[in-house]
Amino acid sequence: FMSAAKPDRFTIWGSRGSVAVSNPESTRYGGHTTCLEFETERARVLIDAGTGLVEMLRQRGGETKPTLLLISHLHWDHIVGFPFYAPLFRPGWDLDVRGVPRAGKSVFEALLSVNQPPIFPLDLGGLIAANVRSQDLPEHGSASFHGIDIAWTEVWHPGGCTAFRLSAGGRSVVFTGDVELPFTDRAALAEFTDGADTL
């Protein structure tokens, strides 16, 4: 979308669950797993690192503006693109990784622990050249990143999941991720999403 204040871009690079697909039936909405991008002139916020993250890089090339990667939860389809995120191997580039810890592990610690032998052919932690900062989030809260306001809250999903609300230039986007509505506090979720331009 475009805001009146300055150009903002919201792109869904992947929205599939479980596995990426490539077939004629997936043409309309694409076949990549979860990755969303909220971009302003100053910065970029990504939600999840599914295979859509790789598609974003393929189309955008070497953009290097400050980037925040928010992880809703650590199920495989939401993180499988992370080791293929080429800017990780670029010295001097800045990446912030934030998420609610799961099963006693910080999000970044979990990303590194799964991307090493025997699950992954290389030890990703030893290859990263970018300046990566990792931050654990509480289950509910708010923050800002280069003028982008961020709020988050937990929704019910096996192992936990975080819903995020991103706002800039008077516009807002809410992404709930994987959520089982029968077990989620619907009133709280409705309040969290109230007034969003995109849900």
C-alpha cells in the first residue's frame, strides 16, 4: 500500500503452510511458505523466514537498508529460508532478529541450532558475517524500529505463536500467523487487530 506521508510497501512473499509447492493450482497466490515484508524508505521489517524470503531476495537483489526479522514461531515452514538469506554473509550489514523464546531457546539460538550438521550441511553460526543482534521478546509488548511501530501478542498454536502489528505513515498491518481460534482469546485478538488496514 501507499501512505500519504511517504511510500510504504507491504508484500506477502509467501503464505503457504507446511511445505512449499509448485503447480498450476498455486499460480494465483504463489507456492512459498511464510514471509511478509513491511518496508518504508528507512527500513524493512520481515515477519518469518519461510521460502518466501528467498523469493524476496531474488526479486529485490542486494538492498541493504536496516532490517528487522520477527519470527512468529519456530515451526519449520516459518524458518526454512533463513540459511539461504544471502545478506547474512555480507560483512557490515545489520540485521535484528527478535521473537518470543520457545521451549527454552531464544529464536536466534534455535535458528542456529537447527542449521548445522546433521540437519544442515554447514554450521551456519560459523558462516554469518553480518552484524546480527538478537533480542528475546516478552509474550506481549510494543517497540519501534526506524520509525515503524511494532506491537505483538500471543495467539494459541501448538508450541506458541506471536501475532504482530506493524504501523507507519498512518497505516497498519496485522499478521496473526498460525492460530487456532477456538482456543484463542477472541476478544483480545479483536482488540489487537481493531482498525488495521490489512489483516
